[in-house]
Amino acid sequence: MTVHFGYGLPADVRAVSDIIRLAEQADRDGLDILSLSDHPYLPDLLDPYAALAFLLGRTTRISALVNVTNLPLRPAPVLARTASSLTAISNGRFVLGLGAGGAWDKIETMGVPRVRPAEAVEAFEQAMILVRQLSGGGPAVTDPYYGVTALVPSRIPAPPIWTGSKGPKSLAATGRQADGWIPGHAADWLTEHCRQARPIIDEAASAVGRKPSDIATIYNFPGRITTQPLAQTRDGDGRWIGGSTAQWVEELTSAVLDHDAAGFTFFPAGPDSPETTLSRWSQEVVPAVRAAIG
């Protein structure tokens, strides 16, 4: 099993030089994926697609992920073309992160009408289908749902699709269509949400003849990496807060070997500089976990 180790970049428009430097460091240090969030309604955040296209040009091996794409603000046929373009210019170093859409009060400020949750989930699943139909060549595509008529697919293969699904219907859509699942709200393998959600994905996958193991679980995992061990690595609600390198290695190794975790996107917390924290993650924690899982 491939285990992905990623890094969640800051997105502040005032920190562009820091973002570039951190992305280049993550690439040099052998991490697998860079991540940026998608909140176009916030004025001081970089557009993740513009930013990651630039960063893919500044790096050589690391992949890029929008964590996750706000589908109502990025029409699926155009998103399919964007995904093909990023896959082509990066030589396959792009993963399509996709969500059905949250924060509808803010989405509506950008002129997008609110839809019912069931409609949002239907659009979400149809988007995954359409992205694949518009990739890898083949005959022209007509899709009544998105109003696509005789649209010729790109020759570029479709990227992997990782979803940020939460509710039962979107989790089932993930099981039927996606390659990976990113649990929301930094939930991890010990939280009740994951214990309840993952079986929905697995059941939906099996129902359409897929192997549940084909849908990887990749966790957004925030926390501090401290120089000394912490007495408690989780808070009173059971959420991971961090610890020393050895404590991180023990936790993540167990997540892979005992709970089938397939990846972690690290979001740094604490007072240390981003460069210091990234170095501890990429040069100390990640190599040790890779060695421990074989």
C-alpha cells in the first residue's frame, strides 16, 4: 500500500514568498503532496488553482492537491479541463480534491444559488463521472446533467480523485466513484465520525463491484511537533494535539498498520517557525514512519 505524506501550505496573499519557499523545501525533502484550501469568497487567500499551478512549475517531484475544491464555485466541465491541464503541465503530479460545497452563506455571495443538499450531492457524484469522461481520449461526451453537448475529451488521463465527503449520501458517492477520502474537520482514525463514516464508503464501493481498499483514507492531521515528549498527545475530546518526533512516529505507524491509514497531510501548529516545523515533519517524522511501515 502506498502511504502519502503531505504538507498543508498557508494561503495568505501576504505570505507568497514563504509559501514558495515551503513548497520548494517540501519537494526537496521528499514529501508526496502539497495542499491548499479553496475559499474564493475570502479576499486575503490565494486562489489554490492559480497558486498550485505556479508551485508545480517550481518543483520537480511533489504532487499538488486542492483540499478540497468547492464544486459549486468551479463548474464541473471547466474543472475537468483545469484538471487535465494541471496533470499535463506537471507530468501527472496532480490530485483532484473535490467537495460537494460547504459554507453556502458565503458561496451565495459569489452569485451561486443555494441548492438542496441532495442536489449538491448529485452534482458532486456527476462531477466525478464527468471528469473521467472528459479525460483519456475517446468519443465526444454529452452529459444532460451538466448540459455538456458533444464535448471532446482531453487526451490526458484523469487524475486521482480524493473527496471531502461528510454526509451519508456523499460518503456513498465517494465509495462508488472516488480514489480517496479525506475526513472532514481533522477527524482521525480514533474519532466516532470515521468509525461511522468509513463503513458507508466500503458498503457503497462493494455494491458497485469495487474493492473498498481501492478508496484510500488520507487524513488532514494538525498538531505540534515538540522537542520533548508531551504528557498527553490528545485532548479531552480525544483529538490529537501533537508530541515529540517519537510520539508522532508511534501514532502514525499505528494508524497505518492498525487502522489502514493511507496518508496524512500535516498542518503545523505551535510557536515554531514554519520552516522548523516542516523540517521536523519531512526530515524526522516521515522518514521514520516510512521505515517503520516497511
